[in-house]
Amino acid sequence: MFKKLWIIISFMVVVALTAITGSIALADDGTGQTEVQKVNKIKVYRYLLTLNEAKLTETLAKWTEDGKITAEQAEKIKQQWQQDRPKVVRAWVFKQLLKMNEPKLDATLAKWVGDGKISSEQSVKIKETWQTIRPGAVKLAIARYLLRVDEAKVNEALVKWMTDGKITAEQAGKIKEWWVSKKAE
């Protein structure tokens, strides 16, 4: 199960990075660039993906007017944005769904079906994907949290999870062993 999660997450990351870097390459004028310049272009494109189409058009027009990009580059960026934006929005929405518990997910999907935003078949597919990915995503989020905090916070979290019945004392011990080994690396 965890292996499948890593494969799915890896695939999604590769697709996103390919889309982003491919889009940035479209705006390149063919001159050599340093890694810092390439990273900055990626950051700019990620920012552009957060904009709605009207704001994107306004931003590209201003950059063209200011001489930062050519009209041809602006058009290529906009075309790539139109291709990438739906994927980014879907990925963001699914990430928000992963944060929900099952009753909240069910209610959200039912509302979307009722509002005509998705079909019943799409709702079932989203739920199946959520059921496949969520356990691993939760583990990954917990691991990231634990690796950011000190030992006192780890102990506090483990006690709370045991008190809430989410983990056993044995599981808490294994988690603590894992945390200690990761901190030692």
C-alpha cells in the first residue's frame, strides 16, 4: 500500500515538474541560463499558476509593456498556462480532499454531485482514489510533522494519540524508535 502511494506521488511530482519546466522553457529566448535563473523562472511560473485568467493576462501585458518579456513569450506562457492550470487546480483540490475525514469527504462529494459539478461516477472514482492514497498521505504528513519538532513535542503527540485511541503503546514505541533513528541521520 505504502509503495503504491510513493509511486502515485512520484508520478504526480514528475508530471507537475515536467509541466512547469516545460512551460518555463517555452519562454526561454535561447540564451544560456544559470541554475538560479532557471529556479527563478520556475518560481515565477508557479506564481502565475495561482492567478485566474484575467489576472494572468493583466500580468503578462504589464511584463510585456515593461520589456521583461516579448509578446511572443507572453503568448507561449499563456498557452502553457491554459494547458497546465486545470491539472494544478485538480491537484490542489484533491490535496484539500485528502485533509478531510471520510464523513466530510462524503458530504463534500454529495454536495458537488447535487450541484452538478461532478457526476456520480466521478464521485465514486474520487472516493476510491482517496481511500487508496489517504492512509499513506496521513502517514507522510505525520512523519513530516514529527521530523520538524523536538523530542518533547514528539512525546506529547504520542501520548495524545494513545489517549485518543489512535495508536497503541507498541506503535508509539516504534514511532519513537523511528524518530530517534531519523534524527540521528
